[in-house]
Amino acid sequence: MAQGQKSNTLLVKGASRALDQLKYEVAGELGIQTPQDGYWGTMTTRDTGAIGGHITRKLVALAEQQLAGR
């Protein structure tokens, strides 16, 4: 996403780096080739959507575990 279009504000400093790392980790798990230059704008919507969906599933599962007291 272009810098001028960024609308989400992270509440925890340092979370940006962790989320970025998670993005690359999920892409690797799905077998999606990540861009070497770091620009995700040339990737297909299907691939970026799959990455985002899996990230959301992982974050929801983590929150559920924390709420359950694990």
C-alpha cells in the first residue's frame, strides 16, 4: 500500500515489524513468491488476499487462546 493511503494506526510500537515478519512467514507457508524489492503492488489480488486472510486467522486464533487463558 502506498504511504499516502495508509489509514490503519498501530497501537503498539514495534508491531509493524512483527506484522511485516508475519506477512512474509505466511506467504512462505502458502508457497507465494514474495517480491524481492519489497513492493507488493505488482502481486495478484488473489495472492495478497490469501496472505491477509491467513494472517487474520492466525491473529484471531492467538486472541482466542489468550482469552481462554492459555
